[in-house]
Amino acid sequence: MRIRHFMLALMAVALLASACEKANIDVDTASSDGEATGEVSGVWTKGSTHVIKGDIIIPEGKSLTIEEGVTVLMDTVAKPEVIVLGNLYSLGTDENPVRFTVNDSYKNADHKFGKLWGGILAASTCAELVLDHTVLEYGGATTSDASTSVKMGLYKAEAGENLPALWFANVNGKLIVQNSIIRNFQEDCTYIDGGKIIFSNNVFYTTGVTGGEAMNFKSGCLADVSYNLVYSANTNALKLSNSGDRSPQAYIVAYNNTFINTGWRRPTAKGGSVWVESSVRADLRNNLFANTRFGIKRDPKKPEDSRSVYSNNWYYGYDQTTVNQFQPGGDILAGVNDVIGKTAGDNDPKFVNFPLNNSVNSPDFNTSWDFHLQGNSAALNKGVTGFYRHFKSAITTTNGLNYTSPEPSTFVGAYGVKDI
């Protein structure tokens, strides 16, 4: 009997040890404040803070919903990755956004381009991902052989890659990014390998040390991209490509966006504003290019689909160097009713508050700048409406949320006259 009791005691200790080990591996999924590593799902409730101590994984077939005002605080030693095998819904509000961030003490010039955590990496099993009123900042860490994304074969699945803020890879999936801010990342803000996509009313700035796009779309993407502000992306505001051999053919409808100072910090052929290549189909209308390097530029060896449309875009350059390099011809594209002057200062869009002589090589963004148009701006009536967009009818998610692409406007750029 003593032996039997002893063996039972040993088994109990073993089970307890196993349970403790599991608790250390898997996350505390409580909805209120907590620390997390491992698998996560359920709901993180309004206003809570979750300290991410290691890579977290939303399992296939499960969802994580993040409510307004939640802070997702990344451990800068662990540099966590957010792996989405299931679904992610980050649902902030204008007053209370969701924040994927780091401790305030790291938000300084030494970490201007982040690298303090990884990014949100959504595998092909992720059916739905929504970022609404969400801030992603100070990420873009470089992968190693020990990275979960490398071990799972996600993104580029190699050590030494700088992670984007967001990667999505389901051609049949639904991806909504709206009313959000992506800033202070090492390279790409987004890298999208397919899906039914809406990107609207977002702001991108202070990204890209030596390369990187704000929005990078590949084959398999059907995307509506509108009312976004991109400031000083290292390379392009939009890189549009059909590379990757996925179906459907990439078809990007981009309208009413404002691009400022993009491309100058990448002084190579690809540095610019919008880059089109590899048979992508691109419809680009009502976009405002101010002090950008180039405008719409094609890869001459791998050009875009001949059905692509360019019209009613607006170009401004403070100096003659800028104006000269966005003149159409060769690889520089223009379209019907585009407004392109030939002299420095032509077509001043009359922003409410932005110094037009601001250095094109500076990635630093002043949140007091206001890119709305003044009431006497000629850009207020140069836009066109009534054209095709993919998601005029709603994309509906399984939790009952509906998302539609915004209506185009008769002004150019992301912002018309400011409401008073």
C-alpha cells in the first residue's frame, strides 16, 4: 500500500509539473490586464493592457478580438511576433484606438525606425483580419533562425529579413485596414500576398531606414486603396505588382490618396511614389503627389497590364528638380486630366498647414501638419467620381461587421476642405 501511495504521489507531482510547464508556455487568455506568450484567443476587453512577453499565436479556427482602448505592450528584449493562423479583429475608436506599441521610454531618436518587436504576420489560414482605429509603431525587427515566423515558414521564411508591420497571405481572405496609423518601422509597412482588401483613411510615416514601401501588394490581391496619407516612405507609397503567380491577378484601385516627399531616401530606380510592374492592373485616380520623387513609374522590363487607368492626378513640386523628374515620358506615366505643371511652384495644392519647402529627405513627421485643402484650392474640383471599385458593396465578416470602400470625391488627395 505504501508503494502504491508513493507512486500516486509521484504521478500527482508529475501532473502538477506538467501543468505548470504548460502554463508557462501557453498564454493567460483572461480578457483583463495580463501578460501573454503562446496561444491567444477570445476577447481583450476595453481599456486593458496586455504585456507581450514572447511570440503570440492566434490558433487556426480561433479568433482574438481586441476592443477599444487596449494597449498591446511589446517586450523589447523578446521582440515578439504576432502570428495569426486564425482571425484577428482590432477594433479601436477615434477617441480610444488600439495600440501595438512599446514602453514610452523607447520612443526616442535612437529607435526612430523601431526594430523593437516583429509585426503582425497572417498566414494563409487567416480568413479575416481587421485593423480599425489601430496604431502599429516601433516594430519591424529582423528575423533569426530562432524566429517563430521562420520556423513556421511565414512571410519570407528566412533569417535576416526585416519584418513588415503587417503581412497577409490568404487570396480568399478578407483584410480591412482603416482609420489606422503605421509609423516608426524599419522597412515595409505592409506586404500583402493576396486577399479581398480595403485600405482607407490611414496614415503612414517615419518608415524605412534604407528601403521599404507603405503599401506593397502582390498577386492575388483585389484591393481598394483610398484616403490614405503617406509621408516620406523610404521607397514607394504604393508598390503594385502581380508577382507571385497567385490567382486572381492583382488589381488595385487607388484613389483620393495624398503622397508627400516619398521616394527621396531611396535614390535608385525604384524610389518614388507609385511603382507598377509585372502585369499588375492598376487604376489610379484623384491622387495628390506633392514633392514626391517621380509620380507613377513602371518597370520597363516587366510593365503593368495595358488595361490600367491613370486620370485626374495632381502633381506639385516646390523646386525645379522635383518638377522635372515627374514629367511624363519613358517610364514615367501620366493620364487623362492629370494636372502636371512644368515650373517650380505650379499647382500649389494650398494645404491648410504644411511647409512646402520641408526637406524631402527628412522622415520626421509633425503631427500638427494639416493636409486638408484651403477653400480657394484649385484641387477641390479636379477629381472624378463614378468609376469602378471592388467593394462598393460591403465585405461582411463572420462577426457581422460590414466594410465598404469609401465613395470617391471631386477633390484630389485624401482630404478636402476641413469641417469646422
